[in-house]
Amino acid sequence: TSPLLAFLANQTDSHHLSFPISMLPIGTTQFKLNVSLPGSSAATSLNITKQSTQVVLPFPLPFLPRPDRFMELSASALGHSCGDSPIQYKWLIPDHPSLESLPPTPTIQLPPYTFAPDTLHSLSVHLSVPTQFFTALFTTTFTVQHNPLRPIIDPVSGTHLPLDGVVVLDGSRSYDPDTPPDTHPDTPHQLMYEWTVCKPMSSFCDHTHTPALLRPVTHTPLYSVASGSQRFPVGTWRFVLTVTTGQRSASTFIDIQFDHNPPDVYLFPHPHTPYS
């Protein structure tokens, strides 16, 4: 039996595991935790690698990173010094040259849009104590997840129109939240647009049965249709905007009510009724 196993056998706290690093053998050691309840159980494992003067462990990410959010990373709970000398921290993000001079503090905060989505990033923090020969290195890799696109419809012409009205819808305020806000004015040039029209109660928008006047207009953020000699059907119609960039897409809709034109009313004075 190794000294480490003998030491761990005498531990009475089932929630916490602690042991001197000197007992950890050189190489990679896997620690496995089993948690069980009556009728169910689960397990997880952790690999710790010990080199001659350093132990390497995984760095825990507390959340799923998003490109438009601040990313706060903390190593304050990863270790403590047994002496009077404080722990020194050195952060490293090798695939991001602009972050070479990160502050040597236990907690760092990275601004939004630091990491590109759908790209594998690596991160590490090195913990050391000047008066001690042994150090620890915590590493991790992660991928930043995309946010959903934000399609927006502005009903320029309103949501209640007469039969001979003009439909004007503007989707130019749609944007991709994964891009910095100062680039949003350029978003209309980066998104693809598709307009579709259908009855609100329909399970899908059927282009073949949609009147020619209401057929979709694609690749433009502005939807504008003048009735001319034609008339919109009376009732409520749903205008659907789908924005796409790459493999991502999102949709939103707006309902517009088309009403009968009010009758023309003319007032003629009665020939036998004098004006007052």
C-alpha cells in the first residue's frame, strides 16, 4: 500500500479530501468521487499530474462563457500558503496576445468580446510561493458559446391598416449580440433577411397559397409593399422576419390587421333647410 492510500484511509471527513503534496507520486493520479443515494448513484473524476517541482490540476470554470459578458476568473480558492509568504499568481492565455500582461492577482476580469465564439481557447494560472520550492499549475480549455441573434421589426406603417394601405416594416435594428455594440450600425450588411407572410393560425407559412402581393422579399431589412390596384385580404396577417448569419438564424413576427375601408360620407344641405 502506498503512503498516500494509507494516509487517505485514516481520513474521516467524507466531504473534503486533503493530503500533503509530498505523498503524491510523480506522474498522473486519478481521483474518483462516487456519490450515492438509495436507488441512484453518480461518479466524477479528477486527474492530478505531479512533476518534479510542480503539480498540474484542472482549472474550474464557474460558468459557460458568453462573448458579450464580463468573464471573472478567480484562483483565490485554489491554494493557500502554509507560511507567511503570500501566493504569487501568474495568468496566461497563450492564444490571445493582447492579454500577455494580466495582473498578478488572484482574481482577474476580462472584458466582453475578448474571446471569439466557436473557437477553442486555453487558459492557465501558475501559483507559487517565493519561500517554497513547489508550485502548482491550473489549466483548462473552453469554447465560448454563441448568443441567439436578435431580430427586431419596427412597424413603420402601424399595425392596423385599411385594405388599400401600404405595409412598411423595418428590420434594420436587428443585430448579432456576439459583436461589439460599436459595430451594430454595420450589422444590416452582415445579416441575411427573409420576410414571410402567413395567417397567424397557420402552422407554417405556405408561399404557394400566399397572394402575390404578400410574397416574401429577401435579403433586405426593409419590407415595403404598396397595394396599388390590388387589395389586402381582410383580417390579421403575420409578417415573419428571419435573420441569418453563417449557420445561425432567428425569427420574430408582427401581426397586422387589415380592415375594410371606411365608407365615403358626403353631407349635402337639404334644399328646404335654411342655414343657421
